[in-house]
Amino acid sequence: MDANNDELKFNTSYGEFYNRTLEREATARRDETILLQRGITKAEIDSYPILRKAFGEVQSDDTMKGLITVEVIKKDDHLAEAIIFIRDIQGIAEITFGEDSGELKTFGPFNLTELTVGDILNLIPVVVNRGTTYLNEMKSYGLTADALKELEDKKTQIEDQVKKISLAEGNRKLTTADRRKKANALYDLDKRICDVGFTYFRNRDAVKADDYLINDIPGNMQVRNGTVEKGTAISRELLGLGDDTQFELKVSAGKSLEFYFSRTEGGPVGPKSVTILYNPNNFSEVKASDLGL
């Protein structure tokens, strides 16, 4: 991929950028005659909706994270069912051979909640093998060949879900790169038209010149926004934070929002938090340390 497409060329949110290109397209069509005389082509102006459509059709990161979550939930469900099967078979082995028997120990380990997914996947064939070996002894206490087959099937289902999670995570990275590439293409068009329009109007019409200002925020500033349903939490990724990092927080709808850092994405409130009341016109300034960083 072209290295120029790896990094986003603007600092505003996607939503704000998208809306600004709508405004700038209207401005460019208003001043089309002048822009055409300054090297901008009609095809370039007409490219606004084409590039915007291509950008808008890329699935959002929230959608991609949701797809990952769906696969994770399915994996967790299969894993929970596999653990029930394993415990059941281990329990039958304990009844059959006794809790101190050597035969029972061959069905271990038994601390299933402490095992990783990989550990469980490695344990399943062991349990199936031992269950098959001792099927005649254990069947009087409820073990069946069908139960062993179901446990084997669970292993396959868990492995399939692990692969699907990996694929979904890979697709998220590809989609992120594609979103940036298409957003940058739209930005390049927007900036070219804005540069030409601003240069023409800056000494002729201050109001019109202002219509062509890109107004990018400083490169060391990160902008994050979103909508939060009542009683829920959302997370935003931020880079290079320190205790003195400054935040400007604003609540544009509803009554209030609580801002904080947590150890996990969407997790519980940390040691500190700040509640910001509804005020769509003003930002409240706080430090990262005020939010529990």
C-alpha cells in the first residue's frame, strides 16, 4: 500500500470531515465559473459526491468491532459447552474409579476455569481418548460414545470460531486502511479546491475566502466524538497520553456524561472520573490525571 495512505491527512472526526465536504462542494458549485478559470475542472467538482460515496460505503470501525464481538461470543458459547462436557466426563470418571485413582488423573487437568482456550483445545482429545479407552467401565454411569463425539465436535467448533475471530480482526485492519485511503482521496480533492478558492478570494472577498479554509486542528490534538446510549459506556483510542495531557470535553445532547479511564475497554469507572453537564456551546478543560490515568 502507498505509504501516503497509511496516515490520515486530517485531524477532525470522519463525521465532521464528511459534513465539511458537503459544504465545500456547495461552495465550489457556487463559485464554479471562477474555479474553472483557475485550473479546477468540472470533473473535479463533480468528484465530490463520487469520492464521498466511496468513503461512506466503507464499514465503520464500530461495525467491524461488532462483527468481532459476534464471533467472540459464539466462541465463548462453544467453549462453555465444551467445559460442561469435560466436567461431566471427568465426574463420571471420578465416580467410576474413585477420586484418588490413577485412572481419574489421566482425565486431567481439572482446574478448567484457569485454563486458556488453547489448553482446553489440547485437553479435549485427551478426555475423548481416555473416555473411549474406559467406555465399557464408565457407560454404566452415563458415558456414551455420542457424548464423546459431541465433545470432539465442540473442539472443531471452537477452532472454527478462533479462525473467524482472527479473520474478523484482520478484516478490521484492512477496512481501517481502506477507510483512510478513501478519506485521504476525498481530502486531497477538497484541499486542492480550497487552496485555489482561498488564494483567489483572500484579497477580494473575506467572507468567501473563509468558506475555503480547511481549518485543520493542530497535529498534536486528537478529536474523538460519538453518541452514548443511557446506561452504557463507549471507549475511544488515544495515543501518547500523560498525567498532564489536556482534554476539552463537551456534552451536546442529553443531561450529562461521565468521563474516566478504565483498565478494560468499556470497563467500570476507575479511581477518578469527571461528570460533564449538557452544554453544547462550551468545552470543559480537564487533565488526564483528573480522569484516573
